[in-house]
Amino acid sequence: MRELEGPQGLAAAPDRLAAAAAANHLLVGLAFADSSVNPSDRSPTMAINDHYPKPAGSDVSGIIVGTTAGGCKKLKVGDAVWGDIGPNTMTVSGSKTKQLGGYAQFAVALDSQLSKVPEGMGLAEAGSLPKVALTSYKALVWYANLDTRPMDERTILVLGGSGGTGTVGLQLAKKVFNATKVTTTTSADNFDYCRSNGADELIDYKTTNWWEVVPDGSQDIVYDCVGQSGTGDYAVKKLKPGGSYVTITGNLAIRVPPGVSQHSFINSDTNLGSANLLEALASFKDVRMTSLKTYNLSDVDAAFAESATGQVKGKLVIKPPPLSEEGRRAAIDLWGAEQPVEARERGLLRGTDRMPAGSPDVTRAGARLTRPES
């Protein structure tokens, strides 16, 4: 996958969505049934000259209603898809912003950002996984080279094993890449959950400092999903020669011992071309989100508040209001494509259900970002 979409790949730095669209066909999703809450969704960095109001939300899962002229090669109307539409990108005038749009009944994405939902996975689960799955894969494979390490060099410490990225990190480490030993930090209440996802040894962070019990020079990889102050300096001491410390929170070590490496990255810098990577993740049958809690879109503020506690096990799913027949027809008229009967049979459309009185226009429904202060 590194050849297809690595740190120096399609969108290694913030790019212009318009330029990518010139080479990839835009899609619109009908009944984008579910999204989820990631920490970055709570306060995304947006340009003042972006278009407002704007739906927030990065993760999407749903059904394709149509494509722009020319169509796309891998996906078609009626396909159930998943993706992360939260990349860092640029406005036409060159200001850094984010794409977004997951907290709504309809969303627009590039075909290079979407892949078919993994076989046997429902839309709620599919809507919870893209960002955390992409993040953990990049951390462990792109930066820590887990897939190419000898089998005796696959001892891994995952900091924060019960959150979204930690859940997938444990699964990738143990169940996909057969790590010899996986240790994680979590609370005692989540020990069974982390064991089920692949952890061999567990450290209760509420009673024990992990850096005091993990021996120096004992780990091939330390993957930080928490961001506690001082983590980098503690982590690099735990690495064996040739080991890698990877953080998604920016807490790098001040002093790095010779023979080891450290990396910090932002997943959203490389998400304009994730389709092939999502296909690979879909083939890993053990990559699942094994704990979900659902909030209606109208309660997104409560979901954000729970996310901000840092105590979420698995992921929080965001479900928009039922799709009305008027909304379905509006999307069909806009894109000129009928929704296949199979989608209705899968329960993705609500038929003649009506939106609650006072609901916003269905073509614009969703939690919106307001223009940031200048």
C-alpha cells in the first residue's frame, strides 16, 4: 500500500480538492446513514473564506445515488460505501481548510475517497471506522513498518487501547500482522474489551504509570493514541534498536537515542486518495469496531461532550434523521439516477417517512460549522 498511498503519495500535504476533482469524479451519497465522532471533528480548523454554513463530520457510510459526468470505474449507483471525507485541503483562493460533510443525510466525496463497505458489515459500524482504521494502518505500516518486520521484531505497546484508534491498532497488531506480544494501556473496566481485540498484557493507567512497568529496550513499536505530556521521551527509551515510536498526537521526544526513530503525523493530510487503502482494510476480516454507542444528529453536542472526556470505548456513531421521500426524490432529480430496489430492501431508505416538523431542508440537513472568527 505504501506505493499506492504513502506519506509521499497522492495527498501527502494539504492539496486542492478542486485539483483532485479534475482527475476523479465526484459522487453524492443518498441516505448517508451514519457517521461518527473523532476528536478532530469537535473543532476542525476551517478557513474564514470557506463556504458556510457547512456540515461537519469526517466519516461516512451510505449508498451512492449518482456520479458526475463520466461516472467512475470501481463504484456504481446503489453501492454501499464507506470513507473519510475529512482531509485537510485548500479553498480555491489557497486557504487551508477541511472538506467534511459527514453529519448530514447527503454527502459529496471523490471516488478516490470511497470504497465498498466490507462484506458482512452494517452501515453504522462502517460509518465508525474509516478515520481510525486509516490512522492506525498508516501509523503501524507506513511509519513503523510492522508489515515488513521479522516476526521476532513485532513486540508492540499501544497507548490507549480502548479508544477508536487503539481498538483498530490492537486488531492490526495482533490479528492481522501477528505481533508476538501486544501490551496496551486502558482502565481496568476495559481489560476484557482490549483482550478481545488482541491485547496480551494490560496496564491500568489509573493505578500505574506505564513507563514505570514497561522495561527499557523491550518494545519494537510504541504507538501513542493518547498524547499524555512527556510520552515521547518515555517511549523512545522503551524501544529496542531499530524500534519506532509513532504518535498521532504530536508528543515527540526531545532526545532520541541512537538506533531508533520517532514519527508524528496527521491522518487528514493523506485522505484525498484512500480508496485502495480502504479496500485493503476491508479485506482484513478482523478489523471491526467492537463497541458502538449511537447518538442522533440532533444530539451531536452531547456526543461531542462525551468524546471530550477521553473515556469513550470504541466509537460514538452519529445518525441523521430518517430520509423523507421528498429528499430521496430531490437527490434523484439532482443526479438523474434512480435508487435500486436492493437499497430499500436493506432498510436504508425510509419510504414515505416524513421529516419531523421544523426540520431543515433535507439537502442541507446536518450539524453545521459556522464561519470562524477572523
